[in-house]
Amino acid sequence: MDLDADHDLDAVTIAGGWSGSQTRFVWLNDGQGRFQKGPALADGNTQSLASGDLDGDGDADVVFGNLNQPAEVWINQSNQSTIP
């Protein structure tokens, strides 16, 4: 998914155990195949994530699936170079 609208693939990851809070990371591709930590995302009890263009504007949005909590939808506003 291209989160910062620079035409290279970026990544979102979650890290942590199966119980308790997981840390969410955005990794921005610099165009040379190297990733640097991007904007911080709020931690959550996230167990899964998926991406797709949910609002039809051509960029990737992210859905976090949380344990015992509602899912969270993060809409990418890449035309402003901010996530979410």
C-alpha cells in the first residue's frame, strides 16, 4: 500500500503479544527499498489488519481488527501527506 502518495509501497505492522496492547507501526519506503518509521499510530488491542481503498479516493486505508473492542477504520488522507 502506498500511504504517502509517493508511488512506492509502504507498510503497516502490529507488534506485541496476544494479550494486552499491541504497537502499530507505519513504515515509509524511501524509494530505494529502505523503510523508515513513519507517523505513530495509537496502540490498541489489535489482532489483525487489512487495507483497501474504503473511501474511493485511490489511496489505501487501513482497518484494525481488535480483540474485545470495535474495529477501527483509519482513512488515509495522502493528499495532505498525513496518516490517518
